[in-house]
Amino acid sequence: MDWSVNLSSVLPNDFIVAYASFSMGIDMLWHGQTLFKQPEVFDYAYLPESFEYRSGQLQALADCIKPCFQSLKPLNCKIIGETATGKTTSLKLVFHEAEQESKHLMLVHINGGIFSNVFAVFSRIHKEVLGYEPPSAGISVKDIYEKIFSSLEKKKQTLLVALDDAAYIQDLNKVVYDLLRAYELFHVKTGVWLVGTPKDKFALDDKSASVFSGQAVIFPCYTVEELFTILKKRADYGVHRGVVSDDVLKKIAGITFQRDLRFGIELLKMIVLEAENKSKKKVEVEDVERVLSRFSFSEKGENFLEQEILALLREQNFTSGELHAALSKKRKIPYSSFYRLIEELRKKRMIEVEEKRGDEGGRTREIRLK
Ligand SMILES: Nc1ncnc2c1ncn2[C@@H]1O[C@H](COP(=O)(O)OP(=O)(O)O)[C@@H](O)[C@H]1O
Ligand SMILES: [Mg+2]
């Protein structure tokens, strides 16, 4: 498989809509005109057409799947990197490509921030394998498990589960162990990928560690030059030519380097949106700082939540589940957003997050002020 060719297909030039037709010597946008060529390029779940600097990681992940094509088990691995270093995108791209190769592969991507306990994880796998969700009550994990593996056995499928943001899964040990020991009860081969940041130790207990034993695939942080190139490509695909100059992109890349690429892409979108709202045809370097300050202001809702989290932690330490529950009494917030806020606060070094063993043997995270 030549990933580099498959993954970096470039759009033909004539794809670029005739932006020049705007040009009438007046530096204003007319009603109904837009600076965006393909707005979806800025969507959260967008898979980039051009995905540079990650060919080694893509190859390493593909190598973990390759044994399946020789009727062997997939290799387990840990996918490690800071936020927005391309971990989720890489695994989605590799899964997407591998799925085309064989119908005997069942590849399941699970977001641990959303599916954060054993029942939720296996329900999600059930949905992928059988095509529908199990009932949310009146059925045990054991029943769901049996349904999943009987179906895989019947269809002669190998199961590979990527547990993304795995540190947020309570009782990760049980999930890993149950997945990897399935071959004892069923004729099904399985593999597990764990995705997380360098500080997630994935401290599997001895029992789970002995069945896991995976290699690590490391996603280093991007340099400022790499961020510039990635943002430039995103701008090339997403907005019309001439709207965002290299100087503007350099400025955004510098800010992105301080935060992360996800933030940088969002900032780029906001800057272009603002220009569009003001009927301007292009962005100026000065616009960047102004939008950045407004951007932080528009995150006021999140700042409010951050303040609430800090206020709660001033009273006492919490486990992540307790803190989410306490915060939800003041403002309903999905677990995935809560998870992102906690990560932000941790990165700003305002809080500490420590892995702990819970009362029932599962893992929890204790959160306290730094
Ligand atoms: N090498 C890259 N080229 C283009 N876009 C990238 C690259 N790496 C990350 N991105 C973009 O950055 C954002 C975050 O990437 P993601 O894969 O979700 O990171 P992670 O899972 O490590 O937090 C996504 O919008 C993704 O498209
Ligand atoms: Mg991710």
C-alpha cells in the first residue's frame, strides 16, 4: 500500500472557483459572495486531503494491521502524542484504507471521552459489529460481549479496536483484557490500540499488560514551520486564493505553536469569517490579534466553565466523574466538552490530573488544583 500517494491526493487547479470574477477594482465583497471555497475543510471531523509529516506513523499503524492479511492477529500498539498532533486523523485514515482491503476486518474506533465505561464501550462495538445498538438496560456486558464475538466468529472477522483518548475509559484494564482474551472463548482474533498523550501512562495492571504488550507509535509536536505549511494547505483548500497571505499565515502559525493545531485551524476560520462579515476581500495581519482577542471573548462560555471548575476544586479534590457531575448541576455540559476543558486547564498548568485506582478496582483520575 502506498499511503503517501493515497493520502496526499491534490485537487485539480480548475477546482478553484473563479474568485477573480469578484474583482471589479472595489475591495468589497458583494452580497452573497463568500471567501470560503470549501467551508467543510474547517469542520471538526474533516479528514484533510493533504496530511503531511505523518507518513512514518501511518506506515507504522498500517504495519500493525498487515498481519491480518496473512490470517494473523493485528499488532497492539500505543499511539502517543500531545493534543492535535494528528493521532485520531491518522488512525481514521489507516482504518479507512484497510477497510477497503478486506471484508474480514472489523475496525472499530471508540472515543473514550464519550464512551467512557465498559458497558458503553462494548455497546459501541456491538453497534459496529451487528449494525444496531443493544438495549441500554436489562442486558449485561457479558450478553453484549457474547453477541459481538458470536457474530464475528460467524462472519470470520478479526476485530481491531482503537480506544481513542483511552485514559478517560473507566476500568480500561477490563476492556483491554476482555478484548484480548476473547480467543479463549471464541475463534476470533483481536487487537487493541490505545491512544493518548505522553502523560497517560496507560498503567495497565499486570494481567492486562501481559496480554497487551504493544509497541509505541509516537506523534511529536509540529514545529512552527510545519504548522505554517499545514495551515497554508488548509487555507488553500478552504478559502479563495488571495484571501489569506503568507504573512497572515505566519502570524497564525506562531499563535498555533503556543496553543495547538486544532485551535489554529479554528482561529483561521474565525479570521476569514470576520473578514467576510465585514465584506472584506482579504485578511490583514492586524486582523489576527483583534480576532484572537475576540475569539477568547467568544469562548466566554468556556471561561465561565473553567472558572466554575477551579471554584469547585478550591473546595476539594474530585475524581473526573464526580467533577463532571458537580459541574453539570451548574451548567449541563457533555462529557467530551468537559474532557477538553480539563485538558486545557492541565495544559495551562492550572490543575493536576492523577491516575488512581478506584474502590472497585477500576481506574479513575483525581483532579486537583496545581
Ligand atoms: N499533518 C497534518 N496535516 C493536516 N492537518 C492535520 C495534521 N495533523 C493534524 N491535523 C489537523 O489537526 C486537527 C487535530 O488533529 P487530530 O488528528 O484530531 O489530533 P489528535 O487526535 O492528536 O488530538 C484536525 O483538524 C486535523 O485535521
Ligand atoms: Mg484525538
